[in-house]
Amino acid sequence: MQKALVVENLQKSYGRLAALKGISFKVKAGEIFALIGPNGAGKTTALRIIATLLTPGGGDCYIYGLNLRREGGKIRRFISYLPEEAGAYKNLTGHGYLWFMAGFFTPDRKERKEFVATASQICGLKERLHDKIGSYSKGMTRRLLLARAVMTRPKLAILDEPTSGLDVINALEIRDQIRELTGSGRAVLLSSHNMLEIEYLSDRVAIIDKGIIHETGTPEELKEKYRARNLEEVFAEAVK
């Protein structure tokens, strides 16, 4: 199966702080792959590098065969990134926001309409799309932002803590939306500190702590290896 993402010995430091100490992993097309670990583990740094927002200090990265360092412009055409703290313009309606953002991806009005239609279907907000975003709950806003991030049907969607701060119902809805993204062979790379949730969402996971990946595998493989009931117990044993 085609590799959507290949990360080789990726490194990044902020002054004397080594945020990534040489991590390596691969993500297949059609796969949901998660970096899981506590806050400060290096997850967001890794995602920002892969999203071409940060320059790696060492190592290499390939997205559908393109080299991150040399071909970042080409890569940005078919990936998307949703930061953990992303926001939307509260004075715009949901539909107005999607229309505005679609304009950054295409000058063609017909294609722009198609992007907005796709996002409208994904977010499931229906008539609330005509209300101002300032009246939305956090869950509704997050659903809108996720729809914005994937309305172009990216080959690789990069999602940082996609369900952060959401209640159970909204988190379940976001989880279902993420799962649907891989239906056409697209890949999803996400980060989370919520290991129990990721256990049920991801095809494979990498356990990261203090800039080091300690284990990679399916949730079932890792639980069996460590004789653990869940990924939280796996993490506790793997990082000892």
C-alpha cells in the first residue's frame, strides 16, 4: 500500500530544549495514525513540521513521495492542517466563513461552491450555518473548523487534538467525521493526549514522550505486548 507519510529521524530544538529527538514512523494511505502522549511530548511540533509550518532541525520527511524540505509548496496543495487552538471569525455566519475560506484554495467560483457544499455536509450544522459563529457552542465551532480543514478532500489531513475540550456527544460526532475521511484512501495524522478515545479511532498509534517515540503499532498489538487493558496502561509501561 502507498505510503502517505514517511518520517525519518525527525529532530527539532528550541534553543536548548530538544522537542523532537529523532522520531521515525510511517502512515499508509487510507489509515488513521495517531501520535499519543502527554502535553509537551512533542506531538504538536511534529505536526507543525509535517504541515510545513516549521523547519525541521534534522531528519527528513516525505509526503506521498515529495520531500518536505525541497517541495513544501507542492505538498501544501494536497494537505490540510487543523491546529488545536484554531478559531473562526465570530461575526461571520458559518456559511460565510466556509465561503471565505474556500476562496483561499481556488479562484474558480464553481469549485468554491463545491468545497462549501462538501463542508456543509461534513459539519452537519444544517440551518445553523446561516447563524453567526459567535452564537455557536464549542462543539459546533469545532465541527465547522474540521469541515473547513477537509472540504478540499486533502490526501493527508493533519489534526491536532481534534476533540480537545469537547463533551462526549460532540467528541463522538467529530470521531465519526474523522473516520469517514479515510473512506476514499485518504490518510489522517492526528495527535491527542486522550489515549482511551484514540484507542477506538486509530488504526495505528505511536506513543511519544519527551520527544521520543517509544512504541508503534495497532492498539490491540500494543495492549497484547504489554498485557494491558488500555493504551493508558501501555503508555505507563512503555515510557518507564
